Amino acid sequence: MEYGRKLAEFRLDRGMTQEELASTIGVSPEDILSWESCSDYPSKFHLTAVATALRVKISSIIDKDIDAMMAAIHVAETRETLCMATLTALALVCTAGLVATSQLSPDSVPAAANVVKALLLAIFLVLVASRRSKTSLRAKAYREALEAADGSHSAFVLKRKAGKSPKLVALQFVLGVVLAFLLITLLAIIEPGSRLPWVML
């Protein structure tokens, strides 16, 4: 990634130290150091503040990194889609299993329901953890940087549109709808006396 080098270059061109830039935008000198060394990435707010303080466009800071950013975003979106697909498949198996159990051995439903609850909770925690992983957070920062720069340069508009991954977005939406339906169905089986599943529908 080149954004750190460009950031340092623009800062030096303005005759500012890391401490002066940090004071201007309200962060610590360590934050500036981490951005310039590319060990961390500024938020959309801080990236805008840096560009304003240095009197440059955001696009001029990140223009060398667009392809790498798009690749990182695609990897994160693909990983999230795979996690959702896994969770949906598991919910489908659990739903089918509970339906079969309720028909073949009604007395076993409570025990099977407890297993399903534990399994779904574990997978849900994995999904949440994947969204909070360093890769996902970095991709989020990249996406925000591209959004902040979008429109400031024609090339950014083209890159941004090309990087939206409409197929992955559509697939995540479909998986989300299917998963919601399966979870409501599971809730109806696990808590047969509850009105919550029908309220959710």
C-alpha cells in the first residue's frame, strides 16, 4: 500500500511534523505514525480531516492503492458470503432435522432443540467474529475511503461501480431472507406455544 508514503509526502510538502498534523486533526502523533507506516488505516472522518489539513484531494492520497483496496473488499465480501451460506445451510439441516424428529420421535424434540440452539449460537458467534476480524475492518475502512473519494475523480467513479460486486450483494440478500425464514421456522418448532414466530412474519 502506498497511502502511507503519499500521506508523509504531502505532510512534508506542507512543512508539518507528525505532531503538528496530529494536533490539527485531533489525533495522537502515534495515529499519524501508524497511518504513514501503513500499519493502520484512518477512518473516513480522519481521512477527510487529513486531506483538508493538507489541502489535497482524498483521491490523491489513495490513487495508487485502488486496485489493492478493491481486492481486499472483494475478499472480505466473499468471506462474509461464505459464512452466511454456511449458516443458512446449517439452519436448513437443523430445520429439516427438527421437523423429522417431531414426526418420528416427538419426545426427543426438546433435547434436539437444545443441541440446535447451541450449534446455531456457535455459528452465529463465528459470523459476528468474522465481521469484526481485522480483514473485515480493513475492508470497511477501504470502502469508506473510496466512498469519500468517489466523484472527486472520474477514474474513482468507474472503479467504485466496478467494485460493488452486485452478484455478492444479491446473494447475501437472498441468503439473508432464506436464513431469516429458516430461523423463524426453527423458533416455531422449538417454542410451539409462542406467538413470536408469527409476529416476526
